[in-house]
Amino acid sequence: MPHTVIDSPIGALTVVATDDGRLCGLYMEQQRHLPDIETFGDRVDGLLPDVEAQLEEYFAGRRTTFDLPLAFSGTPFQQEVWNGLLDIPFGETWTYGGLAAHLGKPPGAARAVGLANGKNPISIIVPCHRVIGSTGDLTGYGGGLSRKRTLLALESTTPALF
């Protein structure tokens, strides 16, 4: 799986592609569940230019949705949760329980949804940062709570960060 590293207002982002050109990973520096970079293929500068362009537009406040071919690799439940994350509108937050209900899961599934959310391999584009605790508190985020705050602030006001 080829990869590249792009600069962003929240630090370097490692972008990973499948051999057929679909986005399968977007990782932040020091992100929890960050795969060992040795597991990626060759670094290819300019890989997935649409990803880089759409992220630049997002950080500049000019993009609210992404239109990219994605390739999820995870359990069927994880993939269901990650696809559900794509339904959370820009500028909104849902609780883990709310996401579980959206997926048709029982109320007790919030914890399992949270675990799957935390293993999302395509940060930002699959907006796991839009999920918050039942009390409205910002809870764990693989990229760190400061980045989660930054992304949510960007989406609430759409200031230019790039």
C-alpha cells in the first residue's frame, strides 16, 4: 500500500492508498492505533492528489463533505460504524448512543460503537471527531483532544486554517 505525507494545520497527515488508488488510511502524527509505517508500501509524493486538494479545501473552510473512493479494512461491525460516521453532517455532533441508534443498535451498544469509532483508519474524512460523550463532553480521540477541538471549531465557524 503506497503512502505519502502531507502537511496540514493540525500537523503531518499520512495518507495511505490501496493498490487500486482508494484511500484506506489517514493518520495523524502520534495518533493512537497508528500502524507501524514499515507496514506501508513505498512513499509516493503526490499520491492521491484529490485527497490532498479536498483536505486543503476543508481546512480553508471551503469543503463540508468529501467525495473520495474509500476502502475500509475492519470487521463487519467496524465497517458499519465507519459508514455510519459518514452520515453525521458537517457542523454537527452525535453521541455514541445516538450513532448506535442511527445504526439500529440497542442502547447498550454505545460502548461497542465507541470502540469501533476509535479504530477508524480514515480520520477527518470519516468524521469520528464528530462523536461526543453522552454528557456532551469531548471524549477520547485517537488524534488527541486538542485536535478534536480544532476540527470541531473549524466545522462550527469554518475559519480558514490553510
